[in-house]
Amino acid sequence: MLARHLGAITRAIRIHDVGNRAVLRLLEWCARDLTELGRQHADARVELDQGVLVVNGTPVRMRRDVRTQLVPLSNMLRDVNSGGVKIAGVVAPADLATFFRALSALGKGTERAVAQKWLEEHDARSLQLLAPRSLVAGMSSGPGEAVRLAAGVALHAYIRAVLAVGEARQEGSLLRVPPPMFRAAQGLAELAEEDPRHHIALTTLKEDVEYETRHPVNSLIFAMALGRRLGLPRQLLVECGLCAALAATLPEEPSAADILGLTLEMLQSSRLTLTRARRMLAAFELHAGLDRTGPPFIPLDAPLHLFSRVAAIAVSFDSLTTTGPGRAGLLADEALGRMQEEVRGRYDPELLRLFAACVGRYPLGTAVTLDTGEVGVVIHTPSDPAMAGRPLVRLVRDERGRELRHGPLVDLADPSERRRVVGAVDAASLGIDARRALFG
């Protein structure tokens, strides 16, 4: 609510004076929230950058439309060389009104000390301007705090999804898509709209959770990453991801043939169950292949649904990159090469090309060797395909092979950086903990 109030005030003062009755009511609500925050925490801080709201060092999850409303306020703070405020007492509505008047009146480039003096001269001493916070939304640019923020948010979303799948499997099947799993999928879709790369990084950490629980979640994440690349809206991202999650499990269930028959009946008999039936059918279509020649036989004349073609790529990629009974998992570039060899009749070639661009040549969490002999873990993949071989890495071994517990960040895309990637290596075989490099 604090985020909504701040955004609404910023939007309103563009049209009305700060003394407008509606604006005054918003100022009262916002002042009350800030005062309570200051009462509960001795060093309460509210910071903003590019629409990301950080309260006491913790980023606040919110809808994209709310974050967009906060961008103008972020810019106004930047104009006076500030990143937010520290609460130094009871915040009155008049203090907030003075604060917003100052941001509107002072010109771009005003020093923060000058702006603070302006507030104090107008008796708004309960709000102290802070220095700009080094933070960007999602993974749009640059290393540092933004990387850690995006990684932490993604990790929590991944854990929720894994727990939801585990609970559903204990009940017998993912077929009904229980509410916790649906909510987890919605959270992952929201983050995928911003940037799916940290979710892709989480899929490389394969040793903590049993494969039967992790595989549906990883498949869901890969499908959402590709769906985002295709420009699917959030609702369809959720459905596409759930299709892939079911595709990773349903065909292996003992009652798979009965489920397929029920699915075909549902598609023919009732439009009310179309979404659920379409989701279930995708779980079987991907095994039939693009030409529907492979088992199981599905008596439909229509081409494979988009979700089925996306799920086929997502499920196969996670399976190929995971170590299973009797076989070692492939590295990401090796798995993509294998899928390119089998593309005819099995995968949609255009979707596979987009997927390769989406996960990158070296996905987050990949251990790479440099031409200097150093070893690093990729923590940021370039958005520009031309720079795919020059990621941001954290060094974990020096040129002599010695472990670096707090290795430096090396941006290989920097024109002044002479190091180059030689190739990807298996982190586990070198005793490298990719999790520590990624998530601290």
C-alpha cells in the first residue's frame, strides 16, 4: 500500500496542487504508514531506483503496474541526487507535502545537501534524503546489487514451486494442478516477464532436490522463458508453463492411457474444460512428434499446439542436462547441439533457435574456463546475441587453480577486458560451488 500511495501521489501532483483534497487524503495515509515504519525500526529507510522499492534494505515485491507508477518518483529523487529517505521521527502530512513540493520545485542537478536544507527550512525534518541506491530493476544492466536482488527473488519463487510440486506428488498426481502450484506458477510468470535468466540459473543447481520433483519445475521455467521470448502475456505464460510441468510427469504415470482418453473426450464435449484439457493434451503431444507419428497415437488433424512444441523443447533440455541413472548430464551447449541434430520431426526448428538464444551460450550458473587459466561462474548473460560468448563472471579459481572465496567480478563484454572464455566445464567435477558464486 505504501508503494501504491507513493505512486498515486506522484501521479496526482502532475495534475493537481499538493493542497488538493484528494492528494491530502493520500498524504495522510502515506504519512501514517511511514510513521509506523519509523516506530517499528530505529533506522527506517525507504529507497527507490527505477521503480524498485526497497524498505530497510529489503526489496518489495509488487505488480509491474505499481512499479511503473514509482518510476517518476525515482527520477524526481535522482534529480536532487537522492535515492530515498530516512525516517527521523513522526511524519506529518505537511512534511510529505513539503517533500513533494521540493522535488517538484528544485531543478535537475540540485545537490542533495541543498534539497535537504530546503526541507529543514520548511520544517520537514522528519524526512532525511539518502544517497542514491546502486540498484537496477531486474537484470537490465550492470553487476552488483541488482544481480543479488534478482537472484534472491528468483530463489524464493523456485523454492515455492518445488514445495508445491512435492506436495502434489505426495497426493498422487499433478493432474489437478493444486492451488499452491498454480500460485507458484503465477509468481514465476511475473518474474519471467521481467527477466527469466535467474530462473534458468536455478535449473542448473540439480543436486539438492530429487529429480521427480525438480524436473517439472525446471521444465515449467524453461517453457516460460521461451514463452516470454515469444511475447506471450502473463496468463498464457502460466498456462504454457503448467503444460510443460505436466508433460514432464503425466506420460510416465500408470494411468497415462486413461488420462489421454479422458482428455480427448473433454476436448470434444465441453468448452468449459478446454484450458485444462489443452494443458493435459500437451503432455502427450510432445512425445508424438511434430508429425504425430510417434506413440501415443492422437487422433487429431490439427497441427501440434504451440504449448506442446514449447513443452517438447523445455522438457527435453532439462532431461538432457540432468544426470540420471546410467548417464551423465550434458552441459548446456552440448544439450543444445544434441537437440539441433534431432530437430527434424521432433522439435520446431524456429522455436529451438529462439530457445538457444534465450538460455544463452553460457547460462547463469555455468562454470567456464578463461584463456588465462582462471575459472569463473557466469552470473549475468548479455542480452545482445552478438555478445553471448562474453558474459559477466565471478572468478572462483585463479590461474594457478587456487580457490577464490570472494573472487572479483569480471565483465568480459567490457572492451578493455582481454580475457576470453575457452569453454564450459562441469562445476561439480572441479569441486566448484556454483550456488555460492550466484547467491552468496
